[in-house]
Amino acid sequence: MRDEYDFSKGKRGAVLSAKGKTRITIYIDDDTLAAFRARAEQMGSGYQTLMNEALKASLAKDDKPLTAAPLRRILREEMAEGAGR
């Protein structure tokens, strides 16, 4: 092992970039997040994947912009379906 390493050309961030995806920060209600996490655990997948699928399904229904009110409705519907399983 060397005594010193040259990191002058190093770059911060993930080693592998996720192509086609963008990292964002959003606020989700605690109960909504808990429901997606619980469903994801049952299905053996990731909760972020389920949330992404719910958003895609919503966008596929029509090409109107997704606003807060329909998003809340969609998330409530998803949570209700999960509670019934």
C-alpha cells in the first residue's frame, strides 16, 4: 500500500450512474410511505419501484399533468388495495 494516493482527478458521487433515472428529494406522508414499504416487502420488491409504477400507471391513464390532488387520490387507492390483501 502506498503512503499517499492522488485523488486530484477523482469525482464525487456514485461510481455507476443510473441511466434514465434522476435522484430527487420529495416529502411523502408517513402512512403512505409505510403502506408502500409494507406492500413492497410482501411482494419482494422495492418500495420506490412500486411508487414509480403507481406514478407511471397514473400518467398512462391520460396525458393531463399530474397534480397533488390526483396523486393523493391514487396513493390512497393503492393503500386501500394493499390493506385489503
